[in-house]
Amino acid sequence: MKKLLVPVDFSDCSKNALHNAVQIAERMQMEVLLFHSVIVPIGIAEGVPTGNIGYDFEELEKSSRERIEQLIQKTPALSKVSYRSIIQYGSLHESISELCKEEDIALIVMGTHGASGIAKALIGSNAYHVIKHVGIPVIALPEDADIGRMKHIALAGDYHNVPDHDAIHLVVDIVKAFLGQLHIIHIDKGDVLVKEQIDIARSMDKYLKHINHSFHFRKFDDVEEGLLDFAKEANIEMIAMISKHHGFLERLRHGSHTRKMILDIPMPIMIIHE
């Protein structure tokens, strides 16, 4: 059984991510792994006492396990899926990287604190570091996200070449599970030739024949602005992006004149590594 990892820090944001993750796991018959990373104080980690405060690692772990049990009790929907809880010490993305080597994790679902849009969901957050350092698909959720009724998903990329099937099969499976529609969107600054559109559509169709899907090719001077303009127009409820094809994450991280508009559009983001 494929596994879905949910990092939890007991905040409202991570509780909402768990709620959404359970819905995905139930529809896709995945096992949920509730994961909590215990951050060890730097002084203790380096063997240096930190003031007069004593740290009992057994107590830290006991407290974390008690809180996870309380979270499980307050999440009755977990009874609908197979689940386990895991606690490790260390930074979040390093702990997740290690865990991914041990478990067959197919997807990570995590909340983003204070997120109100794409940029806030990715910049300077745990989600950004996990996306950057862990090669597993990640769904980053704004803290008030609810994907239970998700019907319109966009798959964005620079489709000069057909993406590998492995890079998009999880998106296709999610679309199937939610009985939704996949909108494949390509936005380019240059002119898009009709023949190129047809060739790409024909090449990708073999992967998409069992789901409701459509192709959209747009010319826009600013790729991010064009993507978000399309999302508004098509009522997109989640954007999936293939990270290899364009430096969307890096451009957001280093700033963009479209940042204000991006912040105003709350939306789950799925990042797929190719």
C-alpha cells in the first residue's frame, strides 16, 4: 500500500493538513503516516548545556506521543484509513528525507503557517524546504484549505517536451479519485504555434485517456501572472507543477513584481519532481 506522509506540529494548520490528507488517502487507498519531528535545542545537540534548563529526551518523546494520540482521537476520520504515527529527532526536511529512504512514501501533504497564497505557501516555510530537499511530490496547503470537493486541477509546465509519465501519474490518480477535470496549461512568452500545440496534445493524450482533461496554450509576458490569471478564469482549486520545467519556486523565492497578486490567491500547490 502506498503511503501518504503528513508532518504534524499540533498547530491548527497541520491539523487541517491532516484532515485533507485523510480525504486523499481514503479516496486513493493509501496509508497515512502522522510524522512529528522533535527539534533538539542547538546547545543540547552540540553537547553544550543551555542555561539551567534541563531537557529530558524521554519526556520530550512521551509528550509528543501523548499529543499525537490526542490528535488521533480528535480526528475520527482516521478510522476510515490505515494509519501510523512516527516521531523522530532532527530538522523536518532532514528527518523526512531519511524516512523516505525507509518507507514507500508516494506523497507528502503539509500545511503552511500563515499562508494566504502561493508565495506565502512556499517562501521561507517548512514546506519550501521540504519541496526543495525531498524528491517526493508535495501538496502544500494554505491553512484554511479544503480539498474535499476539489474538481478542477491544473497541471502547469513548459511543455516543449512531453513530461515523463512517472511525473504526472499521481496527478492523474488524484483527478480520478476526486472525479475531477485536469487542465493542462502551457504559458509562454513567445508565440505558440498551432502545430506544436497539436503535437504535444497528441503525445500526452495516451496518459490522460481515462480522465476528463483539456489543453490550454496561452501567450503571456509574465508566466506566473498568466498562470494565476488562468486559475481564476477556470476556477482552478489546485495547481500541480512539474519543478524541472521552469524555475517557478526560485523566481518566487527571489521576488517578483506579481508577488502582491500571488499573495491574494489562496490555493493548494502540488510540486512534482521530474
